[in-house]
Amino acid sequence: MIVPTSATSASPPKPHTPGQVLKHALTASGRGRRLFGASAGLTSHQVAEALVPVMIGVVIDQAVATGDTGALVRWLVVLALLFTGLLLSWRFAARASAVVEQRGAHAVRMSVLNRALSPRGMRTAPMPGELFSVATSDALGVAGFTRTLSTKLAAAAGVIAAAVSLLMISLPLGLLVLLGTPPVLLLMQVVAKPLERRTVHNQALAARAGAIAGDMLSGLRVLGGIGAQGVAARRYREASRESLAATLRAERTQAWYTVAADSVTGAFVVLVAVLGAFMVADGAVTPGELVAVVGLAQYLRGPLIDVAYFGAGLAASRASARRVADLLNAEGAVGTGASEVPSGGGELRLDGVDAGPLRGVSLTARPGELLGVVTLDAVQARALSDLCARRTDPEAGAVLLDGVALSDLDPDAVRRAVVAPPHDPVLFAGTLLDNVVPGAEEGEAGDTALAALRAACADEVADGLPGGLRAMVAERGLSLSGGQRQRVALARALATRARVLVLHDPTTSVDPVTEARIADDVRGLRSGATTLLITGSPSLLAACDRVVVIGEYGVSHEGTHAALLSEVPAYREAVLA
Amino acid sequence: MSLDTDLNTDLKADPDTGARRPDESLEALMPVATTAQTRRAAMALLRPHRGLVALAAALLTAATLTGLATPMLLGHLVDVVIEGEDVTRLITLTGVALAGVAALSAVLNAVSHYYVIRAGEQAAAGLREEVMEHALNLPLAQVERAGRGDLVSRVTSDVRVVTSATSEVLPKFVSALLTVGLTIVGLGVLDWRFAVAALLAVPIQARALVWYLRRSKPIYAAERAAEGQMAGRVLDSVGAADTVTALRLGPAHLRAAEDKSNAVVSLSLRTVVLITRFYGRLNLAELVGLSAVLVAGFFLVSDKSVTVGAATAAALFFHRLFSPIGQLLGLFDDLQEAGAGLARLVGVTLVERRPEPADPPAPRDASVAADGLVFGYRDGRDVLSGVSLAIEPGERVAVVGTTGAGKSSLVRVLAGVHEPRHGSVLLGGVPRAELGMYGTSRAIAMVTQEVHVFAGTVADDLRLAAGPDAGDGELLAALEAVGARSWVEALPDGLRTRVGEGAWSLTATQAQQLALARLMLVPAQIVVLDEATAEAGSSGALALEASAEAVMRGRTAIVVAHRLQQAARADRVIVMSEGRIVEQGTHDDLAVGTGVYARLWAAWSDTRPAQAPTDQRGSAISGGNVK
């Protein structure tokens, strides 16, 4: 019943403006026609709603007051037709508008995700929470304009229908209602403004208790570790009491507003009714028409308020659309590249590279070599890993894969040859097997996965889970412990069998016994392929063919782990302190 | 109906819920109250506020009755002008009455709503405080087995649902209910036959409601679940964009997200279909009721039983019911949801807690003794199989071993997080069970690899450990000891800087130093550091190890070590394998020879086993207090 919009057709043309984002969400892929239909449907629904009190008046005048049975039947049929129209037009409109809104949100969501996961990366990467809120709430915010547009159009139509009915019934009464309602609404707005501010403030206070509760329980293990539950409970009680007081203040404010608003509108309706009654007495209007006028005066308030909120609705959707557009336009961390990925043995060479904390680094990982790299700190290590995967380009110098500069290659193509996962071992929701060899079934891929898991000492992770390789891993891998995650992530990197594999501190959460085993197994599994191990761990460095040490100004030492240990006191200090 | 079958297959077919959906045995761990228990709890919560509840009910009834006067007076107005006698005076009088009624009903409406909310909010605040107090003091192991997420979602979203229902749904629902009821009575006062005509709508509405509720519950639950899964997928992907692109998983992740997103789209559209059908049925009921009232008016006016004004009033009465009836039926959903939330909240308070001993004996000293500890998690495999050890007051013990050897389980049993199946733990010569939860936490404190910075100021965070009355000087001294004073004082507002979620963000090393500073402030004389310095990179690890030194000074310390340097500095090293202690002794004794630890140390410090390990340690470790 629903045709899925594909990810590629979902991306709007570039460069993106908020207007284009809105337009794309609401009108692309035939959504424009539906939006038109939804607006038309809601409009007729509003008009029908406005006509209900008019019909009551007509039945009173034509049938109840006269005793004419024929008229009664006739007008009841008309009333039934009116309800049928009202029902059908709303049903149609509500469904059409939901389709536009949901599919529009889906399209925006997919284009945001497309950009967020683009191999080009982002120069200034937003926080995940920010990206998430753009992909979810802002996508809905943009598509929510569907509702703003269709309901406000319909409300305007309702206002017009009511106005026409009023003027046809009685020119002076109609004018009174039409000219009187806007100032009444304006008066309500004036009263509401300061109250609204106070309400928002108090609501924010009221929300705090919830935040504290969630925070305390997220840190429950920490609280338990230091026996702080009692203090925490007392603190929550205080916050809860403050929230209660703030909520009640907000509600008192709200109550005053309700009194003011209801009195003003009530008084206005009474005025209309009394003047109408005098006109009935003069014979200018019928009793039924008076009923209709009073009904319409009450009805008008809803759609008029609705119309007044069009500006606010547009502003909210535009703000969402702006955030979406900004994200879609975000500058990439690296450009693209046209050169072919060279075939070769997998030599990775840094040639006089300056990049962030790295200055003048030249080093070569020879084809088939297991090269250890020791850096001053984690920032340098990260910069090196980023360069190898072309997540960043060097400020000076070049990173070369088998003689071709990475900056001439498409970033996605680079990563086919050079796999350099970031240090944080993030797993994804899915089976364990799917995490190690994405998209794999059992069989050969299963064997690759098993070999990689074994080398990473992660086979016991699979053994310990119900279902083994088929066991489900929760979002971000959080159902596993830090050490388990790290080993599965290592297995995932090994399973790529990349020509060049760059591992950044892959065993920080692994105990030394296991780490020593992993070092040997990785060495065995990667024999013949190029591997860079960026690490400070002596167990891993001991397994390397060669170790280079990066200092403040480029490579400072080079040699085997054993030789460096005995000859370079600074190295000793760095890896054994 | 095809809708239902589609929905059921959808729910079953979904492969991704497996890891997150709690199975039945887990749900049993964190109970949900039955309807009867929930009702009892709600009554108990309202009892202290019964004066307020009575006042609210009285005001609400008065407000609704006043509201009914308006159509009556409008009908009267019609009669006045039709009869045409003394018109000016009567219209003016009726107008004044209408204006008075409008003002009075505005005031009564607002005031009565306020009092309903006030009674409800006070009861809700009492509930959430009780639930939180309970939640914080549940046995940690039980909370973790049931999943902390479940508890967190209860005290956050369920509390939110229940309180917002209290202030938004409850007053509307009660007043709509009263309006409908009293309007029917009002119709009856005009003429009983009007009331009968209006009631013709009721069977249609009742059927519509039953029809809707039966379908809406599963479809909304499925929609929420689909939204949760979609959100999870999106967060999973965008939270690790670097990993996704490094492994070229982009297309697969986009496909997965698209599937989840499409599931949300189609479920939302199904809910819209359901709602439009429901309201269609309600519209039908309105038509039937309104026509019936008009027809009744027609015949009653014909045989002069009522005036045209009364017929008008009756029609207006019924027309006024459209919106409260829609509200009433629409609010059923929210009420159901709030009821479910309430049941989950009351459920937390039903978990039985181990009673705290009234007068726990004081530990004699800071010694730890364990005898024949056997412990396993629920799947039956024993993680500890017969561990015995004795730790002297002031001794520092390092626990070393592979993952899964039982190191963390051992220290968690010692710290009272888990109960051993067999064997005993004595803290300062007193059995742990006799100390109770409070006494245990005063004797032994633990910091793990898991860091959590509590939202609030740095001082607030530290006072969780030091108690609410601790002075700034005491806090600063603790920070000084762990080497964190300088950076804390360099924060924008020093100790008053807000940290944690949504505020100033601390580095991993800073957060862990804060955790160690908390440990400085607790009275416990036995401290456990479970990989407390592991995840900070090599430069951070050195700073943290210095902080840990300060925490352990003068106390009994048990350290689960990832870096062997920590083991080298301990008085005693315990090597664990498969739930047992396989070696123990000083570092110097264990590092020579052919044991597990010796091989480990050799691999760690040098590749050449020929070199004597003691020599290396002497030069590699400066300032360690190796005995």
C-alpha cells in the first residue's frame, strides 16, 4: 500500500535552501497533489461544520415553529447530507494529509541520513544528538507544515463561510460579529503574552525533577559503589517538591488566563445574542436565524485563532528546514577524487606530513609488514588513523597508497583498500555475525568471521551468548561489556582482510593475558598483508616487525620493540611506565 | 478484519526486537501492578488529599451546572421574542443573566480545574518520590538483571505520562463527563422525551468506542515500538558515522534505516485510518442524536408540550455536546496509557526489599575475608567456584586474570552487589548480611570503569559522597588529593560549574578523577577499584594511577588491574582463572619462575625471557611502593 521512497530520490537538489527543503518535503513524488486534495477536503469539512448551527436554525424556523412535516423531513435529509459531506471530506483530508506528512518526513529523514553517512564526512562534525534530532524531530517539523498549511487554509475557508452566512442572515449582525471578533482575539493575545512567558518558565522547572531522576538512575551503579542512595533520594525529593510548586504556579497562571479569555468571549457572545434578540423582536431576523447567529459567533473563535497561528507554524517549520538545509550543505571533511585505486602490495607511506598534532612525519609501512607506531598521545594517534583512512587530508606532504596520493582518490575507494576504523569500538544492533561480516550469511562468511573472532579472542564472546554467532547485539553494542565490544570490533576490522589495516589502540580494555594472545594471532592472520598498529601496549609492540616512534617533530626513533626497549630510555619510559 | 492480522504478523516478524525486548522472566523481576493493586495504590495516594478532592468535585459540578444555564437562557430569549410581550425589559433581563452566567462559569471553570489539578499533582508527586526512593534502594544486581533502561524509563517517561495525564487529561475528562451527564439531565428537565431522543446516540458511541479501543491499543503500541526502533537505528548510525564510513557500511545502514522509517510511516498511516473511522462513527452518532432531538422538538411543539424556545434550547444543548463527547472518547486513549504507566510505577514499589538490620554491628577493622565463594549468574554456569581469601587491614591486593576469569564477579560479591550461592563474606569480622545495605556501603566502596558525571555542579556531585553538609574546604581537599583541584578551579565557575548531561563536558580522565575524588570522601576503609584506570589512553592512565594511589593510601584496597604496573605496586597479586585463584603471592615471588604471572610479566616487560624481570621492574617503575 505504501511505495517506499528510495534514499537517492529522497535527496533534494543542491544547494539547499530552507524553502527548497520545505517544497521538496511537501510536493515531491506526487505529494503536492495530495496536499492540494487534503486542503480542499479540510476546507469543505470546515464549511460543513460552520453550517451545522445554521441548519439547526433552519429546522427550527421551517419545521419546528411551523409544524410542517414535509419541511421537517426535507431539512433532516439535508442535515444528513451535510453530515455525510462533513464526514467524508474529513476522512479523505486527514488521510491524505497524513500521507504527505509521513512520507515527507521520511524523505527529509533519508536525505539527512544520506548526508550524515556520506564518505566525505563533515568538516565540523555535529554532535550525534544534534544529527539525531535533525533526522527525527526536524524532519517531522518540516513535514508538519503540511498540517499548518491545510488546516489554516481550511480555517480561513471556515471563517469566510461563516462570514457569508452571517452577512446573508443579517447585515448589521454579521458586521458586528466580523468586526468584533478580531479585537476580542487581539485582547486575548495581549492578556496571554506575559502569562505564556511565566508558564514556559514554570514548565521548565517542572521538567527538572524528571531529568534528575533519569540521571540518578543512569548512575545507579556509581551511587551504589559509594553508598550514596540516601543522599540521592533526598535530592530527588527536593527537586520533586520544587517541580510540584512550579507546576502549581503555572496552573494558577493558566487559570487566570482562562478566566480572562472565557469572560471576554462569553461577554461578546452575550452581546450578539441580546442585539439579535432585539432584531428578532423588530422582525428583522427570525428566531432560527438568531440561533444560527449565536452558533456562528461561538464557532468563529476556533478557526480565527487557528488562522492567527499560521505565522507561528510557518516559522517553526522554516526553522527546522533551515537546520536540515544547513546540514545538507555542510562542508565535507575531504573532497572527492578521480584517480583509480592502484593495484599493488599495499605500501602505505607518509611523506613529510603535517596534520594537526603531527609535524613532518615520514614513515613507510612496507607491503606485508606489521608496523608498530608509538605516538606521544592519543590525539596524534587519532590524527594518524584519520589520515590513513582519508578522513582528513594533510595540511602539507602526502599520504600515498602504493605510490598514489590518497587525496587523489575517492574517500570511499580509499577505504576499500585501507581500513582504519576509529578507536571507539562501536557495534550496531543486529546479530554478532552481522557485526563481524556485515550482510553475511553462514558458510564462507561465517568461516571468515570465526577466524577473525578467534584471532581477536572474541570467539568466547560468541560462545557465551545464547545463539552464538546468531546472538542479537543491542544498539551500539551496549548489551556487551566494554572489553567484549572491543574484541568484536577488532574481529570486524580483521574480517575485512583489507590490503592495509590500521588499528588504533585495539586492546585497551583487554587484560594482559588475553592481549598477549591477540598479538600473536593478529600477526598470524595478517601475514602477507600490511598492518599498522598504533598503540602503546608492550604486548602488541613486541609482536611487530618494526616499531616507529612519533615525537613532537616527526619520527624520532625506529627499530624492533626489544632494541628500542634496551637502547632508548624514553621509549622504555613511554611504554612501560 | 485484515488490519488486525496484518498487524500481528508485523509484530512477530520483526527480527530486531530480540535483543531489547525483555522476556517474561525479566519482566517478573521488575513487576507491573495488577489493576486492583493500582487502584488501591491510587486511592491510598489520594487519601491524604481527600479534602481537596471533595472541594474540586464540588466546584466542578457547580461549574458544569452554570455552563448549562447558557442554552437555557438562549432558549428563553427565543420564547421572549416570539411571545412579544414586554420585550425590551425581558431581553435586557435575560441579557444581564446571560452575562452573569458567562462570568460565573468562566471563574468556576478555571478554579475547579485548578483544584482538580492540584489534588492530582500532589498525589502524583507523592507517588514519584516513593517510586524513586524505592528504585534507588533496590538491590543493584536485581536492577541490572531487569535492565536499568526499564527502571529509568519508569521514573522518567511513565512519571511524565502520569503527571501530564493528571494535569491535562484528568480535569478535561472529568468535566466532559460531568457536562455530558448533566446536559442529559438538562434535556430531561426541558422534557423527558428530549433526553430519550439524545440517548439514541449512546449505543452508537459505545459500540464505536469498544471497536476503537480494541484496535487502538496494539496499533499504538506497535507504532511506538517502530518509532523506538527507527530512533535506535538512526542513533546507531549517526552516532558512529566514522565507523560506518571506515567500514563502508553506509549503504547497508541507509537501507536498514529506510526499512525502519518506512515501518513508522505505514504504522502511523494505519493509526490515521483507525482514527478517521472512529470519528466517522462518532459523527454518525451526532447526526442520529441531533435529528432525534429536532424531531422530538417538532412533535412536542406541535402538541404544545413545549415552546419553540425549549425546542431551540434542546437542540443547542445537544449541539454543545459534540465537543465534550469527542473529547471524552478521545481521552480514553490517554487514560489507558496513564493507567498502564501508573501500573508500572506502582510495580516498582511492590518489589520486596531485604529488610535493613535495625542495629548493625560495627566492623572491627578494615579486613576482608571470604570463604568458599560460589557464584553464578542466572544461566547456571558458575563464575566463581570456591574462592577463599583473607585480606589484612591496609593491605593492597591486585587481581589479575583473563576476561571471564571471574575478577569483576569476585569484587562485586565482596562489595555486596551480588549474593554468593555458597560461602560467606566477612567485612571487619562481621558477616556481610548482618551489615545490611547501608552498613556494607559504609564499610566498602567501589569505583568501576563505568563513569557517570551527575548533572549538577561539581560540588553537588561530590556531596553525593560527602553528604549534603560537607563544606567546600573538604571537597577541595579531596580534589587536591586526587590531583583534580587545579582543573576544577580552572572551570568557569570552579566548584559551582554545572557538569554532566547538557552542561560542561568533562574528559574521560577528568570524569574518572571525579569518581576517585568521591571515593576519597566516603568513610569506607575498604576500597575496590575495578579497572578504574583502564579506559583513558596511556597518558591519562598515568594521571589516574596517581589519583588511585591517593585513594588507596591508608585503606585496604582491592584492585582489578589491566596494566601490570598496578599489580607490581601491590602487596599481593592474585591470579584468577576460570573462577578460581590459581596463583597468589608478592609480585617479586610470582614474576620469577614459570607460572602464569611470570609468563605474563615477561611478555609485558620484554620479549626476551633471559633477562631477569626484577631488574627491569627496578628501573621501569619509579616511585612504586613495592615491598
